[in-house]
Amino acid sequence: MQRRDNPYTPGAGRRPPLLAGRDRDLEDFTSLVEIVSGGGAERSLIFYGLRGVGKTVLLMELDILAAEAGWATTDVQEVGSQPDFRSTFAQMASRLLREMSRRHRIKDRVDRALSVVKAFSVVTPGGVQLKLDVEVAQGVADTGDPEQDLVDLLREIGETARAAQSGALFVIDEMHNLDSSSLAAVCMAFQAVSRARLPVALVAAGLPDLQVRLMKAKPYADRLFEYRELGRLRDVEAHVALVKPASTLGVEFTRAAATEVVHLAAGYPYFLQEYGRELWNAAETSPITAADVAEVRDLVKEQLARTFYGPRFDMATDAEQRYLVAMAAQGDGPYATSAVSSLWGAADQRRTSPHRDSLLQKGLIWSPRRGQVDFTVPLFADFLRDHHPLERFETPS
Ligand SMILES: Nc1ncnc2c1ncn2[C@@H]1O[C@H](COP(=O)(O)OP(=O)(O)O)[C@@H](O)[C@H]1O
Ligand SMILES: [Mg+2]
């Protein structure tokens, strides 16, 4: 097979040749857009799951669907890189307004809304100054209180969208990066536009504890949004994700080969893409057989170690690495923090809690419940046991 025809797409946020197992999410989103466009209320969607399950590419797809329905969209925006989340929202808002003015001739209304965006961004400490060729609005979105100002900003977007007979979609990725007060402001603002039946919606994604973080920020967040877990694909879906892209190009898999890959990839979309790519490059002829799978197996493992697990492990300090390795040494998660701490070599759990917190902060682990931790990357424990056994780590002094 020609390498240049390889249809597989391993990597972060790379749109797969076939989006397997997401039909229901796409349908529900389409009906959300219809309902909200018609002045109805429907809960916005929040997706959560481990790394590599397909959160980002699903958001990309929803962004396209909304645009096709005539909505203005922000495109997928990763939050958390700016010191203040309001800078990201100001940028998203101005982008939405520009799109609305391009598609619908409502320049005056958009200019008025842009002056509100300007007011909003002026009060953001250390914010990026947007180049907006309008006066600063007075008395709207400029109190300096993030909750109140974000409510004003979203209302303005919603009213402008309504005037344009359109809608506005915010698409937020890595939402777990936002701190509690930022999440609270986001909840409050989306509740306000939903109450006012304005055509504004949110689709967001983040790590598995995103829902808990939102509920801690605002208790009503559990009813405000619809939460969807993204995990392993079911066997049939994983099968299709692997086999279909090749068969479209005239290359088949034997049944045994496909079953073996689905098993090795444990149904994780990212791993399926990685196997698909290597198999395509390695196999001489169609159909791809179980012997081909056996041949690329180590290559794929190496590839994952180098590109997926390795760089994440390197993000941790020595003491944090020891913490990760002590987790993995206990089998599969979730892990009790007390047990991890003693295996780490701490006499007192307080000794390891800064390391645990820093790993949480870096998004390498998450906490399924109080006193427990688990990896955010699928099958990380297997990688660590193979490549970094605890015995090889020095005992902390
Ligand atoms: N539904 C799917 N079907 C097939 N492949 C997918 C699917 N979702 C994601 N992928 C592939 O999985 C990988 C990870 O996707 P990504 O959206 O970056 O995951 P996440 O954002 O959850 O970390 C990419 O290589 C992508 O092409
Ligand atoms: Mg992602």
C-alpha cells in the first residue's frame, strides 16, 4: 500500500476518516441547534473523558454542524493558556460578532455589541487588548465582576444573534483548566442566556472530573448542562473505525486481524488510528492478516511510548514520576492515595500531597473521588510497568 494514501490519523485533534460511535451525539446536537434557534431552551453539552478518546475531534465536528446550520461559531478554543479566562471569552465574542456581520447585514447592531466586548476586555486584568474599531460601551459588562460581566457579554451576543436570525456557539476544549471562579461565571452566564431563550449554546470538553468541578463551582451546574462520557468505543464501533477507512480504498482486514487490533487497542480511538497507520504502511498486500498485526505490534507500542506516554511522563519531576510509578505498581486504578504515598516511601501522606497536587494540576492524573487518584491517559499503568518499574527508582532521601 502507498504510504501517501494512508487514511489513518493518529494524533491530537486530527479529524479521523470516519467518526465512529458518535451518531447519537451528532443527532442530539443537531436537535439542540434547531430547538435553540426556534427560541426554545435546551441544555448545552459537556463531554468528558480520558486523553485520546476523541473529545477534540467531536467538538470540531459539532462546530462544523453549527456552521452548516447558519450559526456563528468560535471554532474549538482551548482554555487555560491565558492568565484570565475573560481574555479568551473576549476573543471568542469578537469572532462570533464578526462572523455574524459578515453573513448578515447588521453592521450597526454588531458594532454596538463589539463596544460591549471592548468594555468587557478593558476591565480584564492583564488581558490582551483586542483591536476593535469602536467606542467602549458604558455601563455594560464593565463592573470588573467576572460573573456579572460575562452575563452581560453573553446577553449581548445572544441579542445580536437573535437580530441576525442566527445563533452563536461557544466551543471550549480542555475546560477543566478553568479555576472554580471562572467556571462559576461560565455557569451563571449560560444560565442567564438560556433563561432569556437567547440563541446561544455551549459545547465543551474536558477530563473526567470536569462535571464535579462544575458542580463545585455552582451546584445547579448538574441541571444546567447535559453531560456525556466519552470512553472506549464498543467492539462493533471500533471495528468499523479500523476497517472502513481501508476498505473504502480497496484494502481489507481478515476477521482475525481486525478482532486482534480492536483487542490490543482496547477500543480507544487514538490507539486504533495508530495501529491502522502502521498496518497500512507495513502490510504488503490486502487483506491485512493477523501475521501483519503480530509484526507491527512492537512498533506501535514503541511509537506510543515515544509520542503519547513518554512526553507526558517527562512533564513530571523526579518525585512526581516516582508517584506515578508507585500508582502503576499497584495494578489498575483507581488508587488509594494513602497506599500510593506509602509505596512512594513517605512516612506521612502530607509528604506526597504536593506532588499529587502538581500532577493533578498538570492533568496527568485525576481524582475520581476523595482519597483516590487515577491516570488521565488510557493504559498509562501498563506503559509505566514496562518502561519504569518501581525497583529502578531510588528511594527518596
Ligand atoms: N470517533 C472516532 N472514531 C475514530 N477515530 C477517532 C474518533 N475520535 C477520535 N479519533 C482519533 O483519536 C485520536 C484522538 O482524538 P482527540 O479528539 O485528539 O482525543 P482527545 O481530545 O479526547 O484527547 C485522533 O487520532 C483521532 O483521529
Ligand atoms: Mg483533546
